[in-house]
Amino acid sequence: MATRAPFLGTYINKVDRKGRVSVPAPFRQVLAADSFPGIVCFAAPRATAVQGCGLGLMAELMESVDQSFDLFSDDQEALAFSLFSDARQLAWDSGGRVQLPEELLEFSGIQEEAVFAGLGRFFHIWEPAAFKEYQAQARARVGEKGLSLPLRRPQGT
């Protein structure tokens, strides 16, 4: 599995009446190596936001589900169903915009503006006020729990 550049930063973009929004150029650069010219989006499992990534990562997730569970087991099917059945491939237009599906706009509460927040391998798309609230909660959680992360070096280095 090749290491790809992470999704970094926070960007606020306008959403038009049809639900179209520009994917930030740095995010499009991360996705440039994917075979699909766009993003994959689904309802975030732990937040009221849209989760986004590239098609390549969805293929990696499929492999992980298949390798972690017996094929056709209840757990494999439940996880595969929750990850893939609601995911949408959204191709961008010549201006780098995608059209967010109505169900994802409703789920996230996104209307006139959308916040794209990089999360490394994934990104979230938020309604701005909900983003600010979640961001404050996440930062507080890190401080309260004293969370830290050991730096892991790639194998063979």
C-alpha cells in the first residue's frame, strides 16, 4: 500500500442552490493519483458531517473488511453495508466542484457554506457552526485525556 499525501487544512467554500461546492485545490491534488476524478462521500459514522476520501481508500477499506471478517458473516456484512451502501462517487466538474446529494446535505445541515476539514486519510465536510462546535469538543477531548501519538516509522527505515 503506497503512502499518499494527507488531507490537511480547513477551507470554507460557498454552496450553490443545486448543492454544488468546490473541492479545495489541495484536496484535489491529494486525489490526483486516484483513477476516479472526484471524491467518495458518505455520512460520517461519528459526526454530523459528510466523510470524504478517494476511491483508492475505499478499495483499501474493502480489502480490510474482507481480510478482517469471514466473508458473508453477520459482522462482515454489517460493516460492509455501513461503509459502502450509502457511499456516493461524486465526479468534479472542470471547476473542481461536486454536487453533494440532498440526503448528505440534510444529514449534515449544510446549506450556504461548507467547511472542508482535513483528517489525514479522510476529510469531513461540515456546516460551519457545527464544525466550530465539534472542533472545540475535539480539542477539549485531547487536552482532557492528555492524548498523544507515538511517531511510527515505516517498516524498513
